[in-house]
Amino acid sequence: MNTSRLLESEFAREMEGFYVPWTGAKVPEPRLLRFNRALADELGLPAGFETRADAARLLAGVESAEGASPLAMVYAGHQFGQFSPQLGDGRALLIGEVIDRDGRRRDIHLKGSGPTPFSRRGDGKAVLGPVLREYLIGEAMHALGVPTTRALAVVTTGETIYRDALLPGAVLARVAASHLRVGTFEFFAARRDHARLKQLADYALRRHYPHLAARDDRYLALLGAVTERQARLIAQWMLVGFIHGVMNTDNMAISGETIDYGPCAFMDRYHPETVFSSIDHQGRYAYGNQPRIAVWNLARFAESLLPLISPDDPEHAVGPATEMLDRFGGLYRAEWLAGMRAKLGLAREDEQDRALAGRLLELMAEHDADYTSLFRRLAEAVSGDGESVVAALGGGMEAHGWLLNWRERLATETIAPDEISARMNRVNPLYIPRNHRVEAALDDAYAGNMATFDALLAALQSPFEARPGKDDFLEALGAPAPATDGPYRTFCGT
């Protein structure tokens, strides 16, 4: 296969001034540790690509495909509410794009490929654990139907990197619809570089919202389209119990995908104030705050677009932009309620459904109920006795009362109980990346044993499907997490 046809470089060709041309750092021994063959097929990469002698070097950024133009993108961002006027790819490279088998342009982007001009005193490297963690979480989110970046490959580098200990170095090759962020727009808006801001918005429209590109109000329409996608995305996060952990504006993609997995995790015991990130001391990015933070981030996006929405007087754009942002709440609530109805086995709409779901979440928070497993128990309770649900909700009269109300609501459906249970099990996962299971897989990987990682990955890629026969690993993975002495904490890995 001629490497000149492996990757395209549209962004490099069309968007000069939005990046710095760069190449990855040389590493002693790049080796392909894991390769996502199913994703490679989806991208149209050649069969057997992973066996090529240069595959590991290409996916570590050590070499470039002929004709490709690797680059580090520039952007700004609000981090924990504070504006940083210049951030950028400090340990990442866009090595090119592919046109996948559905005709979509998708980035291939490296994480941990070495320092760039945007590294801000960092070493630009990544270590094995966080790279494998992003692989697991991204594939889990994809299998759950949540828009997300995905991992194409993990390459070990043969280096030893110091973090809190000496750890093996690695590079993640990941795939996204693009890496345009709210922070990309903020960078040029803050510099009042309206020509480049317009160029960026036009590129984003062509790439992600081509049906809007010819409209006279296309920049206001861009804000509306991104608002709609983010409302849908955040609702999906909330429905599966996912916490991003660092919802800075430089981590919000214009495409509507989940991007930049760092200190993220799935909830075990339900509580809206759950925080996993070791650096989120105030709980800004707690589970229950995610819809509000999404609106805050979108407001920063709207501010960046004001000079394009109304070039002669940006103040005149404030009203229309605010109206567009105000749509988020209704869009989010509708998406969340539709998803919650499906989780509860409800096909038709009833005005009391929101209160029914809300009361369930209140009881779950009061009694530390496991978020994921409770919905699987509910599917069993459609025709069963429901005692496991009552027990999970505290075992008292309030739990019995909620179960009775739910069953009365189910009785208004026209679907047979067995079909209701089956439908619930198609939207309520049995397997999620349980935090203690992820940590065990990473510990084993550091010890040179990838078997736990592979078993966990296989389960997460089919999260709704109970496997026939007894399997101790899967049985444990489908069970609530054991009690711990303190809160689980995650780290970004930088």
C-alpha cells in the first residue's frame, strides 16, 4: 500500500494559521500494543495495515505518511471558569484525515506524541494507564450509542516516563469527526481576528453542518445546531451515568462528540453531586452540574460568534444568540425524558413521567443505590416480585410506594410484559466500565498482563448482552461496586 494514499490533509491545506506544523518526538522502540481492527475497517484502512513494518511508527508520530502534514492545533479555553488565551495541542498531533466508508471525513489524532510549541512546560508524553483507560471508556461510550471519539491504536514507546512514579510511555491514536472546539473559536475571537474567525466558522459549517452553509443566517444557525447536538449529548451522558470530569471549553467539540477523556468515570452509587476528578475541588463539573456547564460553555461559543452573526454591530446579535441558547433547556429535558422513559419501560407519554423518574432518582440518592444495576433490576421486576428494587431503594414504604406507582404506570402500556423487559434491557446496560474493574485492568497491564483489559473491553463492546453460562468475571462486572473507604478519584494523566 502506498502511504501517500493513507491519509488526507484537508485541515492543513485549507486552514493555515490555525496550527503549527509539527512532528512527533523520536522514541526508542514504538510497538503496537492494541489495534482496533473493527474501527480500521470502518475507516477504510487497508487490511493488514497493523502488520506493516511502519504501522507503529506512523501511529506514534515518529514517521509521517507520504504527503501528510502533521500539525498541532491552536486553541484557547475557559478552564474551570478562567480564560486561558492560548492553549493548543500540548501533547497531541493531528496526523491527517481519512474518508470513511460512509463518506465522512474523520481525524486521526495522536495523544502523547511529545512536546509541541503549546506544551507549556509539559513533556508532551502520555503513560500506558491513561491511554488504555481512554481506549476502554471511548469504546464503552460508542457501544452505548453515545457520540464519541474512539481509539484506533495504542502504541508503547519503549520510554520510561515520570509521573508519580516511573511508568511506561505510550501514544493513543484516536479518531474524531474533527477536533474543532469551542476554544478554537475563542482563540480568534479574543484576538479580534474576525477574518480567521469567519474562515473557521465556514469550515465548521462545511464539515459538520453543510445543510446550513448557504443560509444568510448561517452563523446563528451554527450556534443553534451546536446547541442542539450538545443538548442531546449531555442528556445521553446523564442517562448512562457518565461524568466527563473536566468540561472546559477546550474540551467541548463543535461536532457534538465526547472528546478529551481525562478524569472521567461512570457513577456507581447514584448522587448528583458525584465528582471523580482529583482537580475538581469545588465540584464545578459534578454529575448534576453537567447540563448547566454545557450552557455556560455554549454561551462562550455564542460570544465568539457575535461578530459574525451581526458584523456591523455585534450587540444586535446578543438577543438572537440568547434566544438560541435558551433552547438548550427544552431540548435537553425532552431528550432526557425520552431516554428515561425508555429506561423505565414506558413507550407512550404521560405528563406524570417526569415526576415518576425524578422520585426514583431521589430515592436512589437517599439510599446509595447503584445507578446501572437498578435499571436492570427494574426489567426483572416487570414480571417478578420487585423485592430487589425495594431493597436497593431502602426497603421502606417509600420504596414500595414508588414500585406500586411504576407498575400502575406500566399497566397503561399496550406492550406485553416480556417485551417491556426486553426493551428495557436493550437500553439499560449490564456492563459499564466499573471503576474498580478499570483500575484492575490497568494494574495488570502495567505488570505485563493484558488479559484483564481484553476481557473487560470485550464485555464493554457488548454492554447490553448477558452471556450464556457462568463466567465469574462477567458476573462480577455486572454487579454493583463494592463499598470503599472514600470517594474514587481519577487523574488526567498529564
